Amino acid sequence: MSDALPHFDDVRAAATRLAGRVLRTPLLRHPLLDAVTGATVVVKPEPLQRTGSFKLRGATNAALLLSSEARRGGIVTHSSGNHGQACAAAAHMLGMKATIAMPMDAPAIKVEATRRWGAEIIPFDRHGVDRDALAETLAAERGATLIPPFDHPDVIAGQGTVALELVEDAASLGLTLDAFAVCTGGGGLTAGCVLALESLAPRAEVYAVEPEGWDDTCRSLQAGRPIPVERPGSGLCDALLSKQPGALTFPINHRHLAGGVAVSEAEVFRAMRFAFEHLKIVAEPGGAVALAAVLAGKVTAKGGVIGVVISGGNADPAIFARALAA
């Protein structure tokens, strides 16, 4: 892995590399969504992706770029679920071993889905263990390659294919983006989307969307430097509980993002219900935050076009039931 920042050419190359290995998810629209926002809204539904989230893109791109010797050692990562499942699926696809360190309180649906791909699961206490150090130790012990969840140039490039596809498919409908809302944890998806949008939709205002209490990217943008979470919020959006923007992701996001916004649990539940009732898809809490921001009027483009990423749909059944009943 190089520490060099990826570029748009890397996103283009990833799109070619991933063709036939990941789904090109469609664009979704709904007249009620346009009416509520006063804009034309196009939604990229990554819950429809194999493994149920965008994470398959980055993990597969990184795995495909490994040498034959590195593939023999397998891969290691840490993840609350979606990236772990993606790495397990990518490893299965390429005939490699995968070891995934997962928090003990990770949603059971994500743990079991990861295990079904044949991965070895190593549980850990997310509050008492340094996950990065644990993953590095596991990789060293197994002679494996570490593929981190977001701070990796090949992962970032793969995630950028989400925005590349969205812009291309919107253009086929005669639509040009004025704003773009993306779910943000460590910033890998956001950075990849920024790389694509800088080249393909440079006038679009791009917003990082985070859960309240986990808005480290928003506050880091305001400070002009990466700063950690100080007063964590709830664990509802388990996919987005990164404590600080990445060393690679933040420089990319800082140079282009128009800003960051945070959404409440109530706004997340509203978005999950809207996605289920009107778009007919299941969105997990972390996957719904960008839609939540648009529905709440925190990301706007009156009379314009807004792109929205719903990043994942691996929702815990009990949490999903709470969202529908809220």
C-alpha cells in the first residue's frame, strides 16, 4: 500500500477493474422526495449492492491489486460489519483467506453475514482495544495484508465509483448535480466521491453527513485539521463510528467539501422509514444519514439537482422495527 493520495484516474481504473464483480446500482427517484425538498433528487441505493453496502467496491479493488504472493497470505481488517463483510466476500471471490476483527457489540446480522463468506472472526472490545493495533498484529501473525476500512488509496478509489456511476447515470437523464450528500464515517466513501466529483461535477457542493456526536469530519473541516470525537453520541449508526478522519481521507475532503452536517436519531429514523415506504429499500441507520440530511433540509439545492448516497442496508431487525414504529 502506498501512502500517496489517490486521484481521479485511480477511480476510473477501479471502475474498469470492478466491472462484472460489483453491481452498478441504479438511480432511484420519487416525486414525493422532489416535492419535500423543492429539488430534483437522485438516489444511489447501495443496499442493493452485493453484501448490502458500498464497501464491496473498495475492498474488492484493493484485493484485486494484491500480488499473487500477497494473495497467498490472505487479508486482515477490522470492521463493525460492512467492510468486514466486503473483505470476506472479496477474499472468497479470489480464493484467499480473510480474518476480520469485529467489535463484540457489532450487529449480529453483520457478524453472521461476514462468517458466511468463510472469514475467521476475531471479536474485540471496541471501548478497550486499539482496533488498528489489533489488525496490524493479526496481519503480522498470519503473514497477511491489512486492508483498512477507509484510509487506503485503493479502497478510496474503489469507493469513488459510487459517485462516478451516479454522475454518469444522472447525465443520461439530462441532469447535472448542484449538490451531493454522502454518509461519512472515516471518510473513505466521501473522499472517493470527492475525487470523482472534482472532475465530473466540479460545481456541485458536496456535504459530508454524520450522526450527532460523531461529527468529527464536520468539526475537523471547521478547524482546518483532523480532530477526534470528544463527546461520542449513541451507537445507533454503528457503521459511522470512526473517532477521527483519516490521514489520507481528510486532505482530499478538506480541499473540496462545502461543509459537513450532523443528523439526529429522529431524522435518521425518518429517512429509514421514507426509504422503506417510498423507495422500497431497507437502509441501515448509518446508510440513511445522507437521505436524512436532505429530508431535514440540512442539504439543499432549491430548483437544482441533489445526489444522495444511501450507503448500506444491513439493518439490525430490531433497530429497523424501531425506525418503522417511531
